[in-house]
Amino acid sequence: MNDTSDRAAPFYCPYCGDEDLRPSEAGHGAWDCASCNRAFRLSFLGLLASGLTRPAAGAVVHDGGPGSAEGS
């Protein structure tokens, strides 16, 4: 697999908002903006635990869909 196929490309420069971006020679996740002449790096840090919601232990989850007791 080549280096450009396994990265997500930004759509806009985070500094000027222009779309004229190129992968940088600085390495994985680095981008150059030809419009404002800035270089930046993007990286994925991980998932936030606060975004997860889990039912309490022993709780039954009902979705209210067809065939459920809710809505009858």
C-alpha cells in the first residue's frame, strides 16, 4: 500500500480555509498549503470516553421499534 492511500486528506487549510493542499515531504499526516504558505500536521489521537454511553448493568434496552411494548 502506498503512503497516500492510507491517510485521510483534509478538505481545507485550518489557517486560511483554502483548498490548495498537498501532502508534505515532512512525513505522514503533514500537509502544505500553497495559498498561505503554511505547513501543518494532522493526527488521530483516539476516541473520547465521554462520547460513550453504556446501559447500567442488568438494564434492558428498548428501542421503541415495531413489536416493542412501548408505543402500544
